[in-house]
Amino acid sequence: MKIVVVGGTGLIGSKLVTKLGEHGHEAVAAAPSTGVNTLTGEGLAEVLAGAQVVIDVSNSPSFERAAVLKFFETSTGNLLAAEAAAGVGHHVALSIVGTERMPENGYFAAKIAQEQLIEKSGIPFSLVHSTQFFEFARGIADEATVDDKVHIAPVLFQPIAGDDVARAVGRTAVGTPLNARVEIAGPEQFRMDEFFRQALAAWGDPREVVTDSHARYFGSELSEQSLVPSEGATLGTIRYLDWLGRNAAGK
């Protein structure tokens, strides 16, 4: 089938295009660099012609509250309207585990707004809620650093490899629309502060990890379950230290 991957040149999107192509699907990467702009509508009608499925793994270039909300509302609105006109039968979107638990977080609030548009669109859909990607661990540590110390809350943390994310999203996309959400996570659950102590040691990073129950996660204070899935989540197979050993970029 023809599957259009919006954000198809990014971290997860590029993996999806490759994996879907390997399984015999016509996977098309849609991004500004390929002539498709969901904010302006440029190229949408053309790329969606004949598509059975759209996967949206796009991301906002700015995480500022107003900007990220405008991005997801505008992009998703334009995309859904173009899908309706093209007769697309399945819309798949990648979101984040725990969005509804931290609505005060600007990025999470924008993802909630995106999902509400999808649910009201009338287009059959599937929402895949993922935990944090291994690939973003360095960025999380950097964001949490104050005076060269990494302040991390001792809450549950269950990150996942980008390859496992792409595999789960791809399987969802070629299946029957769920008209609901599924959750995906990595195979190992940690205390977040302990995960980062182990990770920084593996990176050879000399920064000290400070256990801080009030440490903020991109502006939000965390509870024990904020970042982990409910029972029944689909788990990946790739463990962090195994992934790190194969991905020098992870360091």
C-alpha cells in the first residue's frame, strides 16, 4: 500500500520509510525538504494522492508553549483536511506516554490538542503513545544540568530505542485502525536518577547526578508514574546498554 510518512526525514520517520519499504510498501517521506509543508499546505494534495495510510511523526521546530501549540494545531488541521479530500483510510500519529498527566507542560498540552483534532476528524485513526527515546537521553541530561550537576527525580523511567518505536508504529499503520491509543515502552524499567547515573558513566561523562524529588522535566515536576505506561503496553526488545554499544552517537 502507499503510506505517506509526515516527518519522514527525521529520526523516527526515516526509520519508518526504510522499514516499510523493506516490507514491500510504497513509503513516501513528506517533509519541507521533499516539497511538502503541512503548515502552508504546500504539496499535500499531490503527495496524498492514492495514499491509503498517513503516519504523522512530525515535530515542532520550537518547544515554546504558544509556538508548539500553533504548530500542531495548524499542521494537523491541514493534514487531516487534505486526507479527507484524498480519501485516506487510516491516520496514525506518534505521541507521548503521559501527556494527560502533565497538561501544564506546553509540549504535552500541544500533543493533547493534536490528538483531539484527530479523534474528531472522522478519519479512522490509531494513536501510538511512546516513552522517551534512547536517542534523547543526552538532551534530557543536558536540560536537567545546573552548575554541572544533573538534577533528576527518582521516578519510574522506561525509555525505548528509536528502532523499536519505528517497528511498533509501522505495524500499527499496516493494521486495522484502532480508533484508540496504544502504549509502547522499552523492555527495562528504571529509577530515572539511577538510569542517568549508569548512562553518564557509560558515556564517560564526569557530571554528577543529583537525586532531586523536585527536579523539573522540561518545566514539569514529575510524579512516580508520570513517564511510564499503564499495564498492557507493548514492549520493545532493545536494551539501553546494548543499544549504546552499537550507537556511538548515543554517547
